[in-house]
Amino acid sequence: MRAPSSDLPLVLDNVSLQAGATTILDRLSLTITPGTPTLIVGPNGSGKTTLLRLCMGLALPSAGRVSWGGRADSKPVRRAILFQRPVMLRRTAAANVAYALAQARTRRSQRAERIAALLQRVGLADLAHRPARKLSGGEQQRLALARALARDPEILLLDEPTASLDPAATRGVEEIILMAAQSGIKIVMASHDLGQVRRLAGDVVFLVRGGLCEQGKAADFLDHPTTREAAAFLRGDLVI
Amino acid sequence: MSDELSAWQLILNGDPALFAIVRLSLAVSLSAVVLAALAGMPLGALLALTRFPGRSMLVVLLNALMGLPPVVVGLAVYLLLSRSGPLGAMGILFTPTAMVIAQTILIVPIIAALTRQTVEDLWAEYRDELTAMDVSPAGRMTTLLWDARFSLMTALLAGFGRAAAEVGAVMIVGGNIDGFTRTMTTAVALETSKGNLPLAMGLGLVLVAIVLSINAAAWGTRVWSERQAG
């Protein structure tokens, strides 16, 4: 059951965002179309989170415009976001997924089946009746993924979802993300972990100080960066 | 010391008049809590989630109304319900119904103000997540009220404590009629002024014991349900 309208392509047209005197994003243009995962890379404070919030419609640009499938209406139709620290509703894991399905207007008769399928997909079937807030960090992140996938998104935005996870939990989350990408969901993910970029990225958007510094295929970016900033970042130097 | 002993004896002997008073007090105050919760919780949540000119003043006013003097509420309800008042035709002055009305008015601000604060704090945490899920304004209210349910129990207990402990409002609109509108607090006031200190003390002890056990039960429920649902 597909919604009539689409959220793709997602177009940011010369977008700036100011908070007081600080410029967080500076005249950034970006078009996101279906395809392999796009990783938004850059040092801390380069504007990755803000860019994702703009893409989700949670923040409004001070200048420029954002559109989804040609519409400027920010109401999320077929997009979802995974925050760095997702909020777990004070209910069981299954009830968290049920809530997301209800908000996405899934028919009541299909919910039980979809809850089971989504929890299976993120490997939490055994913890369905556990209170969500009692789950570990990795489990919470996977439950938040199940909630995001419950919206049947075309585009999934992820804000450093593995930043505070150990390697095993990171692998669990990355596997679900790759599976989602293979099923045709466009992944747009912020990361400052170059290993993760190598593992997941189809292409890369490299941000420095709120501006788009370099953009291209992941392999090209990682092996033959064209800008001084990207080369410095890849070497492990501090890019300020 | 001898006064306290006689008070305990009164309780232990199970005096039927004492039980009738206890029953009425609980019925009136618990009804008031239920009614005030039905009005105050949505009101508090609405105030937490909406922005309009004059909102800050309304929040301050609501917080101030938590300290509404029971005698003032009693007087206002008395004027409304007295024969010459606008609602005098209903003929409910000096009945338990009038007492429920007065106590409800007294504790709606307490429950609404505490709900407003709780829901507003939770909204700061939930805002992004609920906006991303495209939750409707009504859905936000019910979600936040439900997810704040453990904290909101404290608001209910504060309301109940206020209702069970007040004497001014029920005295004025109930009239402290023996066997009909006499509550624990009005009886304590009356027996004290009559010099019947053992009965006054006994009633006082029962009141404190009941408030304590209701709070203990609420605490137990909270611990149990938090374990179930996190």
C-alpha cells in the first residue's frame, strides 16, 4: 500500500540557517534521489545534524528552500528519521512499534502482523514485551529503527545512530541499515567514522563549517579527495 | 497520653458513626479528585502544548490558584448554590454534591498546574520524535499524558491530599450536618470546639492513616506498573 505522493527527490536549494549570529549552514544546495546510501561526513560542528533536521522538516531554513517531491509542505509523507539518542516511549518494545504504525495510519487489522515482522527484522522479537526504556543502547537504537521502518519510508535519515554504541551493537545497526538500503529505501546518514563511511557509503557529502566542501562517489572521496580540507580530514588532521 | 489511648479505643471498637463519617469523607474527596482530573489534566496538557498571547500570565495565575483558600471557594460555591443564587433552584446546598463541587473547584488548579509542568517538560524531550512521526495535536496530548502517567500520579495525590485535608469549603457548603454532610475534618473541628478531644484525636488519626495508606497504595501501584512498562 503506497501513499499517493512521494518525498523524493529531496531538494535543498541554496539553504542557509542562522542561529543568532552563528551561521550553522551556509548556502548549501543538495539533491537527494533514490540510490545507494549517501553519507554526510564532516567534523563535529560542521552542520550534519542541522542538515538532517532540515531534510526531515524539523527545522526551517533562514534562507533558501527545501522541497520534498516538488512540495514545500514539510509534513512527513514517506520519510523517517533516526536520532542519535532516540526517545523511547514509556511502553513495551512492541507497543512502541504499534504506536509508530498507528501514526503512519496502518490498518488495525494488519498491525499485529507488521509489529512481529518489524521486530523480527531488527532482531528484537524475543524482547517484544520488555519495557522499551529497559533495553540496552543498541537495542533501543534497533527499536527506533523498527519504528522508523514502520512508516514505510522511501527515505530514511539517520543522525550518527552508532555514535555511542560498541562494535557489536554497531554491526547490528549497520546490518539493518544495509538491509533497508537493499530493499530500496534511500539512506541518508551522518557519520564522522571513516570506517563506517567505507562500509556503508555509495556516495559522500562532505561538510565543513556548514558549507558543502566536496561531494561524490565514496571510493573517489576516500581515495582521491579533491579538496585540501577533505584530504586533511581523511588523514586524521583536525579540520576547523 | 490518656486522650490518645481513648482515641485508639474508639477506632478499635469500630464505632458506626465514625465509619459513616470516614465513608462520606472518602466518597466526597475521591469524587472530587476524579472530576478534577477529568477537567484538570486535559486543561494542563493543552496549556503545556499551546502558545498564545497572555499564556505566561495564565500559567502564573494557574500556579497561584493552587493556593486558593478553601473558605473562599466555599463562599463562592455557597453564593452560587444558595436559594437566591444563580443555581439555587437546584436545591443542592448542604448536600454531599455541593461538597464535591466545592472540592473539585479547589483542586482543579492543583492538578492542572502540576500536569502543565510535567507535560511541558516531557514535550521538550518528545518534540522531535513526535513531530517526525507526524502526530496530531490531540494525539500529542494523549501520548504525553499517558507517558507522564507515573509523574501525574503525584498530581492526583496532591489534589487528593488537599481535598481530604481541607475543612473550610466543606464546612460552608456542606453545613456539617450530623449523619449527612459531616466529614472527618469538620467533625474534628466540631469535636475540638466542644472539648471532646478523644473523638477529635481519633478522627484526626484515622484521617492521617487513610491519607498515608492511599499514598502507600499509589506508590506501590507506581513501582509495579513502572516495572511492567518502563
